[in-house]
Amino acid sequence: MIRLFVGIGLPDGLGERLAGLRGQIPGARWEPPENHHITLRFIGEVNEDTAIDIDSALARVDAPAFEIAMQGVGHFESRGQVRSLWAGVARDPALDHLHARVETACQRAGLAAEGRKFHPHVTLARCRDTRAARIAGFLIDHGGFRAAAFPVGSFALYSSTLGHGGAVYNREADYPLGRP
């Protein structure tokens, strides 16, 4: 079994800039810059045959290249507990189009439809036993975060290996955008 997701890598320097947003938040495990990405579709654990089908379907995705920008920070919570802190991605029709194409490709490869609404972001930290009041200062201090738009010329299939120090991501395949 292999654990997979589809995402967009960040340009050199942006991961380090995002790492500079780190704060002193009890229960937060900050993601290293090399793990920063924008998830287009979490897949989860699949067997090798399904992984090959997914790769084949993603290789047929046809979407234009585009630019996106980062803006703001926020969090996801569940039952009053903060689960993660994130940097936001500005809404963009081209990003939404790519997401829809990736979702269709994954379904053609035999995966069930994604149940969650697409909310583009870069995960900065995963939190445990953290109440929203503990992150209020972080949200105020970094709410105005902005990063210049950057070109997106490809997306990738990543594998994820879970370990004691967090997940290690490996880029398994790249898929160019804007093919003639």
C-alpha cells in the first residue's frame, strides 16, 4: 500500500517565508518548508495497481498554466479544537478548474468522489489539544500575510510516509500544465 495525494509545489523561497510565520503555540507541530504544498486531492492509501491507474489518469489532465498568490492565515477546527493552521491561497478560476480536472481524473481511476469542499491552502502546523483562544494572537499577527503571485506550470503526485517526526513527502510524478 502507498499513501498518496495530488498537489502543487511551491517556488523556492516561499516555503522559507511561510516557515517564518511560526509562533509559540502550545500543541502545534510546525511543518518543515520542504513539506509545504497546496493539496489538490488527498487520496490516502491505495494498492500499487490503483496508484498506476491514478498516475495514468492524472497524465491525461489538460489544464492551462496559471499564477496564484498567497494571502492571509486561518485554521481548521473540529469540536472546539484547532486541528491545523494554514496560509491561504487566493481564489482563482484556473486553480478551481485544475482542481475539478484532478478530481475527475481520480474518479476515473476508481476513487470515490471527494467529500470535502475544496479550500486551497498551505498547512503551516498541525495542532493537538489546542483551543482557538491559543491561536488568536497568531491570527492577528499574521492575518495580513501576502505573497506575490507565482507561476504554476505543473502539479504532482506525492507519496506520504508517516513517521515519528511527522510525514515525509516524495514527489512521485510531475504533470505539466498548458500542453499544446
